[in-house]
Amino acid sequence: MLFALLAQLAGSAEAAAPEAALYSSHAYHDVLLSCPERIWPGLSWREQQFLFSDSRADSAWLVGRGSRDPVAIPKDRFLREFYSGGATFDIFRFQGRRTIAVNTEGLRKEEAFRLAVHELFHETGQAGWGQRTIDDRGALFPLLWEPRYLRRRAFDHFKSAFAAIQEKGNPLPALGAARYWLARWKKSFPEELPMETDSLEGTARYAELMAYLLTETGCGANDESFARAFRALAPGEFRLDPGHSLETEGTLLGSLASFLLNERLENWFARMDGFLMTSDLAVADIPPLAQPENQELIAAYRRDTEWRNERIRQLLAPELAKLENPAFVRVSVPASWQKGNLAHEASYVLRRQRDLTVLVLGRRHRFQGEQGEINLPGKTLALQTSHNECGGMFYFFLPKSAVERHGHEFSAQFQGRSLRFHGDAKSILGYTWLCPRE
């Protein structure tokens, strides 16, 4: 009777776990632990764990090597990751292991798993790598059409080379063409390289996709089965057009080059260090093959870039005007108040002021510390600069008239933005900074 009751309770617990946790538990045990070398040689997942939940659930669900089924964990210890509108993910240590908490709201089960693998790969697979590109992922503004066009041409030829390999054909002509476009891009627009080609993101996307494909096919899948699964996935994953997200153009190029390297160069993984681009390595032994221009594609990128520049200008201009308006205060957000990832839908680095990055927050954020909290709605423009007088990770503007002050206590409510904190006010060159104490 007791065993039957325990079995019933176990079945109920498993049924209560979200699909993301059940899917990821299968993937963790049958792929991440069973064939880790197929994802990234030398990387072990045994000391890494996943937690899944959302704002509606009472528990978070732990996926790790301790149990094949997700284990319910009281969520009161992880409220910062799973409150409504909270972080998409956060990484910390739990029960002695590196753990990623994933907020599953709005994510399909496979998306939650892929996000967990991608972000943990940054922490472990890339441990010790250089960080050249990690802080320079914003698009240089105003945008230029030509580097985007050149990246697209290289991307298309990488796709052709990979298809030739899978079809037992000759990839060299396509690789030579890809090198031609890459060389033009990197010679003519070197300032675009750290902004748009991201070996760190490209290889993380590669590891994420490998883990997902192996979950769908099984560790024992032969080359043909895996190739079929890849061909089915590729049209949706490796698609680049003028309307594509600017911040993932380099990621797509880097991840496609990674799959290509997997077919062409044994032990290429050992060469990656955060500085070497996978696209460079993929064509390192190939002479460039000159190609004609594609006038139709040039026209498409010209139109899209002109349209984007006007939209970005309309978005940024009112906020940047506040930089010279003393009627607005700069409210700094301490880095320690950020819980989980800082989700932003876009970021722009000003060509004429390269130390200023403008982030467009992608959802509501709550920043909390012992001395108070700050709440910002989605679409808030946050400014990052080396000249933050408070030392915070970014700042935003509020009208002076919206801020109430009582000694060192500050509060404000303005257009969805709210704050209350214990801090200090600084006057620098006629402009006011509000600095929360940490």
C-alpha cells in the first residue's frame, strides 16, 4: 500500500512538472550525459543543472544528474528569477553545482532547453576564452548597408558549401567565394568586426543546436539521420535577409561556419579562444574567388538600412537631446541590483561617440537591492557609458519635477517608471545624477 502511494505521488509530481522540465530532463540524461563529445569535445555537463518555472507555479523544477525525473523545489528561494516579468534566466550555484534558472513564460519546451544549453555553454565551454566581442554587440549607428550586404554574401556561400558537403559534392568554389566576400568586408569595414561577428555567440548557438538535434535524433543517430534532421532544421535556423535582426547577423554566420568546420577540420574546437572567428577559420586554407555583385540584393539592403536608420533616429533623438538638458536627472542602476539577464531588444553604439551605447529594454525589469528598487517598463532607453558618475551599469532619464527627495530618500513615478531608494545626488557640470547606495 505504501509503495503504491509513493508511486502515485511520484506520478503526480512528474505530471505537474512543466513540459520544458520534462523535455530537458530527457535531453540532459540521454544526450548531455550520454554523448557530450558530440556537442563540444572535453565539455562535461555532470556538474551543471537546470531549474524551470514561471510566475504562476509554486515550485521550480530541478533537472540534474541526481534524478531522471524533474524534482520539485520550493520556489520561495528563487522568486527573483520567476516573478511575473522577471529575468529570462539567471545563473548561480545551487546544491554545490552551477545552475541556470529559466523562466519558461512565452517559451516552447525546446526553446527553454536550448536557452539553458546556450547560456551554460558561455559559462563552461567558453571558460578562459578572450572577451573581445562580448561588450561590443550593439549595432554601429548610423547603420551602413554595405557591411550587411557583404556578410549576407558570405553567409549564402557558406550555406552552399555546407550543402555541397552533405551531397558529396565539391565545396571549394563556394568556400572561395565566401572568402572573397569576407575579405572585402573585413578590409573595408574593420570597425564592424567586433560589433557584428561574434565567435562567442556563434559557437554557443552551434552547441545549442547540436544538443537540440541530438535530442531529436538520439545519440546513436548515424551521419545520414543527423544530416536529415539538420536539413529539416536549417531553413528556419539559417535564414538571413535584409529584415533580419541586426544583433544576430554575426551569430548566424558564426554558427553556420561552426557546422561547416565540423565537416572540414578535425579538432577545430581546440583552436577557438574568443578572438578567432569561426568564419575566418572555415576558409583559412582557401584562395578567394572573385564574384559579381548582386544588384537586387544591394538595392534591398540599401532600402532596409535607410528605413532602419530613420526609425532608430526617431527613437534615439528625443532621449539623446536630454544629455544636454539640465531639467532631466540621470538615474543610475547599480550592477548588483540586476537579477538575471538584462533582456534588451536592440542596442546601438554611436559612431560619433563610441563610448555611448543605448539599450532598448525588451520587457519590464525590476532592479532590487538592500537600499531600494527601480522598476522600468519595456521600451525604456538605457544608456551605458564609461562616464557613469555613480559607477552603475547604466542610467536613464527622469524629469527633475518627477523626483521627490527627503534627505537621502528618493522616490518617483513617471510614465511607468518608478523608484524608491536610499542614495545620493551629485551635481556634475550642471547635470544631476541620482546614485542608489548598494
